[in-house]
Amino acid sequence: MDGMKYNMAEEIKVFRSWASPFALRIVWALKLKGVEFDTIYEDLTNKSPLLLQYNPIHKKSSVNHLLFWNTSTRHGSENPLLPEDPHQKANARFWAKFGDDKVFSIWSSPFALRIIWALKLKGVEFDTVHEDITNKSPLLLQYNPIHKKVPVLVHNGKVICESLVILEYIDETWKRNPLLPEDPHQKANARFWAKFGDDKVLQSIWGGVFLKEGKEQEEGFAASMENLKYLEEEIRGKKFFGGETIGLADIALGWLAYYLDMSKLIDQEKFPSLAAWKQEFANAPIIRENWPDRDKLVNKYVAMRQANLGKGTPK
């Protein structure tokens, strides 16, 4: 019997990250079945070649085929997890899927991208629900009836809206790789720059430069330069706004490292520290792996600008 258990343990492997509730499901199920297995712990910030080989699509652990058998023999027929009745079985699958962590996103949204980055930095697994902004799903409208926009995070059936609020919820819920420092003043400072990015930097660049022309654009450009100077002063002498690691302010301002490349507003000579931060942030693996397609993004925003100026139809 001991020999049989040893052989079974050789047959089954579970790839998991230590904090993943999804992988924990597999561990629980195998133990309920009395099945022995090997555990391979993954670092989601540095995924192993085997994980990428076994799950090339999602590139994450605890997906069905990552729990694999070297033989076709089925073990553990006792303690069934699903009922025999087809309707009851379908119902159980529905509620199991409903409980997963979900991010409602639009592929081009820099606000939704913040949530993707934060969850991945934390090593949290989740499902992404891609929304069409021109035809919003009933679920999105149900979860965010006030603003009716992404991002929305659903965690254990609880709904959280607004990207900066979601970032703080993520940081308080999953403690690994903290986004905010412990020091109250440093924490307040990070929140200030995150909000400054939304209220001042984004508004001046998007509303004042990108969506304007002529004199209004010139005024927007001047305001944008002034706001970028503040960021240049804040980041000077630091690797990230959060210090040596990516933090809340970096994630909130992260759109500057990619979306702003289309306008070339961050000039190396005028803003050397900000330009260095932009490069450092954009090259972090989790950040780099999750940028939207650049050509597709450029086409979308060019169409939006033309539509706003009355020169075209938005796509």
C-alpha cells in the first residue's frame, strides 16, 4: 500500500502559488479524495518554464490541466465533489465559477490596467471580463450602477468600484508586495500623487492637449508641462515613486509610461528623472507583459480625437 501511494504521488503534480485560493481548491479536493501528490510552488513574478509550457494560454497555476496524470487511471472515486443529477451538477459548476475573483475591464482602459497590474504584482489569480464600452453588459451595470464604467473588482461576491479605491482594497486584502508604505506620512504622500495624477496630469493632457486644438491645446500643453514638472521634482533621486519597488503612485501614474509615448510629452532633456522612471516602470516584467497592443491603441485614440473634434466617427 505504501508503495502504491508513492507511485501515485509521482503521477500527480499541482503547480501553485502559496497565496492562491484557486490552487488551494485543488489541494483540498485531492486530500478529500485521499490522493497523494507533489506540490510545485510557483513565483508568479518569475514563472517557471514548466508552468508556461503546461499553461501557455493563461500562464497561471491551478488550471485544470496543471493537475495532470501520467497514466489514464482514475483514483479517488469516493467522496464525490459533484452530484450525479445533471441539473444539480450544472448548478454546482455555476456557483463555483461565480465565486471567482473577477475584474471587469476594457482592453484600452488605463484605469482597468491598474487593477490588472496590482493583482499580478500580488500574485493573485483572477478572471477578466472584457467589456464593450458601446454595449455594456447587464452585470457591469448591476455592479456599478452609479458610474456604469470599468474597472470593477468582484472578490468573494463583494463589489468594489473606482480604480484608486480598488487598489487600496487589493493592498489591504493581499499583504504580499505592499503598494503603500507603513509610515502614515509616506502613505498620505503616495495617495496625494496618485490623486494628483488623475485630477491634474491626466485632465490636462487628455482634456487639454489630446482632445483640443489651436489656442485651447496650447493652454492645455502649458498646464501639462507645469504638472509634469511637479512629477519630475517628486521622482528625482528615486527609482520609483514608491521608493525601490513599484507602489500605489507608480501604478496610478503608470499610463504615462506607455500611453504618453504617443505624444512624446515627456522629453528626456526637460524631464530626465521622469523619463528614467518611465523606462524603469515600463520594463518591469509584469508591467511590460500586460500593455495593450500599441498599434490598436494608437488607432483607437486617433479615432477618438477626430470624433471629438468633429472630424470622424469613434471606433
